Amino acid sequence: MQLAEMRAPVVKELNKDTPVILPVAALEQHGQHLPVFTDSMLLGEIMKRAAELIKNRALFAPVFWLGNSDHHVDFSGTLSAAPRTYLDILGDLLENLIYQGFRRIVIINGHGGNDVPGRQAIFEKRQKYRKRPDLLLVFGTYWQLGSKAQELDPSLQQSQMGHACEWETSMILHIAPQLVHDYKNLRTEEFGVGFDPAHRAWVTQDRSILLGHIGSPQLASAEKGERLFGIFSKDVVNLIERAIKWNGQSWNG
């Protein structure tokens, strides 16, 4: 079910154990070769595929395109909500849905910068409603939901998601090849190790001074993109299925 296409009275009559799927992404620079709407386009395609498989068992909100992208603002075309602002926006969206009676809300994330404020948003909301064991609030980033893409597709040379990289470039090549420009001659921008296993604060220019990508976009192909969409869509569907089957009280899902 697509929330954007429904009338208010129909939404009101839905079973409030119906999971609400809230997809969140971004509008930000994606190197020299991909459109600034890349994250939202990719998540939109994954949501479309997931909705086709879930049918009428979950309610899908439109992709929320504004993300926490402050680390990209040195590159043109980036629009960002600061971390605290973004956290509060997500909190307000959750509050709207809880006020309307929905008890199962799953945020599917398509942008790395949303991860920390997104987790904090559901944590804060759960503390507010700490006497509501029937309230399920879940946040998951689509490429971190379990599958190891490189193990399922050995043609992939990257073992992790980067930025405007082999993976993202491949997926855009699959759904909108006309928007990809001059990627084959780009060089690899290495992931590096930073201060692992600790986490170092960073802005994009710390890791990619001029080009804005991280990873190996020159290795991309539309065929890899289709396989990645299949892997990630399956993981998202599996998570939604768990929310559907949750018994409404236990810790395990």
C-alpha cells in the first residue's frame, strides 16, 4: 500500500499493527559522475521492488529525500539538514504515526549520514513511550541488513558500500544509465583504515579531496547493479516480514 496514493479515511481504518515503512535518503553530491539524487533514486527502486513483494501487508510512505549530509556540503548540489535538526525531523515523523495509532514503524535508510541520527531518533522515541511494549521502532540501512554482497556476487571487487562507488554506480547504470557520466576513467579512491576500530569524525574532503567519491566507480556495470538490487531488496523484504510476524510483545523479532 502506498501512503501517497491513499485517502485519509482509508488510512484511518487500517489495522494499526500494519507496519509503516518510512524510507529515508538524501540529496547530495555523488562524485563527478552520478546525479545528486542518487541515494533517493536507489532507495526508491528498492522500495518499489519491496512493495511489489509485500503487497498489501505494509504501508509504504514516500522516500524522504532530505538527509543529514553536512559532511558533503563542500561540494555543490548538496542539501542537508544538520544532525540535530534531522534527528528532530525523524522524531516528528515517528510522533505523527504513533499519534495516529500505528504500532510498528520501520525506517529503511539509504544514506550513511542518516545512520547515527536515525538510530538516536528511535532510541529517544522509545524512551518517551517506555511503557509501550507493543511499540516496535526499527531502523535499518539497506546495505547493512545481513547479506554480504561480494560473497553473493564474486564479480564485485568492493567488499563494502562506498560513495558513488562500484556499487552505487552500478545500480544507477541499471535504472538510469543516461545520468551517469565519464565513470570509466575515474581512479579508485581508497577506503583507508582511518583510526579503526575507533571511529574518526570526518568530512568528505578528508577522504576524497577533489573527486567526491570513495571506492571504485570505474568497475561498475549495469549487470552488477541488477544483482545488487536483487540482494538489497530481498534483505529489506526479510526485515519487513519480521515486523509483520512480530508477536507484539517479545524482544525477538
